[in-house]
Amino acid sequence: MHLVKIYLPLNDPDGRALPSETHDRVKQKLTAKFGGVTTFSNAPAEGLWAHGGKLEFDQIIVFEVMTKRLSHDWWKDYRKTLESVFQQHQIIISTHTVDIL
């Protein structure tokens, strides 16, 4: 089983809050494709990193899905879609193999 984590910003690159519908569409897409999604959104995580000699800050929420089969091509295409929708240079999507106990 694979656990897929998607890290999405709460704000656009100018710091304005994204409409809740933007994240809702991601929830709907993932639920339709994988049968469910978990969203960690009650306490947004904070991201801080150095880029181009300055520090950048994001508030993010994490979406998780579990799947038996992992299609790298589908996830690569979906990541590009998310980068466009969220106006991001890069969206991080990570996977971990998990054993269900």
C-alpha cells in the first residue's frame, strides 16, 4: 500500500488567501479517484526555506490518499496541474510504502 502526501499552500504567491473552493476541488478529485482523502487543515503547517538569497514562508495543508497501485505518470501530470492552479513553482508530492496492520 502507498501513502501519498500532497503539500498545498493556503495562499497565492502574493499572500492572499486562496478561495476554499480551490482546495475543495482537490478533495473532490482525490475522493473520486481513490475513494477517499484525509486533509490536515485545522492547524496549518508552516514552511520556511531559502530561495534566491531570501527566506520564503508558506502556510500549507496536507492531503493524503492511500492506493494499492502507484501511477507515477498520473501523479506527475496531476502535480503539474496543481502547480498551475495554485500558481506555484513546485508542489511537493511524496509517497511512502505502508503496511496496514
